[in-house]
Amino acid sequence: MKNYTFPKWNDLPEIDLYMDQVITYINDKLKDTYFYDEKFITKSMINNYVKTGIVHPPVKKHYTKSHLAYFLVLTILKRCYSMQQITSLLHIYTDVKDSSIAQAYDLFISRFEDSLNDVFENNRNTILFDNQSPEQELMDNVIQCVIYKVHTEYVLKNHEHE
């Protein structure tokens, strides 16, 4: 798990994808962060995200780069938070002034990666981020919660194999 990387905005596919391609892509990018036989993302999950308004509907059954960013973040956050909480968190985080979805996504992924790798390296987070806003401080706390859960699952899985 050390030095684990997630796709940044510019690494996400430039072409629109169909649902099956989205599922394959998300599952491939997150597979090493799940240690039990869990469903990361399914057709019904995607349909539910769209139906509840967390994610905008696809255009002619095509999902864009923006959809992929939302699905990656949603899949990461759902480990610790309910859909209602995630919806609130995403509204707070994406409503930050002067922030595009690309910038918000890259900042989330960057901080998530840095913290994840630090926790797996040092068994605790030693990184102190400069929080430019209360919204970013909130998201940093959310990220820490998810990372400690990922770390705990990893340790438990390793103990089960001993």
C-alpha cells in the first residue's frame, strides 16, 4: 500500500465511457484499497447516485471525466459515510469559491494519497496540511477517517492470514 497512487484529473480518460466501462475502470483503480470481497461500485450503485442527484445523469448513456471523478471520490468516502453525509460533504467541498471540479478533485486525491501513504509508512498521519478554509479542514478530517479505516482493514486482513 505504500506509494499508492490514484488517477489525477489529467489521467482520467478523455473519452466518455459506458456504464460497464466505468465500473471496470473504477474497480481497477481502487482494487488494491479493498481487502475483503466487497463491491466497490455496481450498476445499481451508479443508477442510485444519479437518481438521488449526487451525480448528474449521463448524456446519451455516456459518462464523462467529471462523472469518473465523482464516482472515485464517492467510492472512497462510502467506506465511512452514508450517502446523505457524502452528499452534504460533496456540496460543501465543491461549493468552495474559485474551485473547478478538476481542482477540487486533484486536491482531494493529492491529500488522500499523501495521508494514505504516510499512515501506511508510519502507522499514523504525520502530515499537517495548511487548511485554507473550514471546508478544506473538514475534508481533511473526512480523509483521515477513511484512511484509518483502510489501514485497519489492511492490518486485520493480514492478521487473518497469519
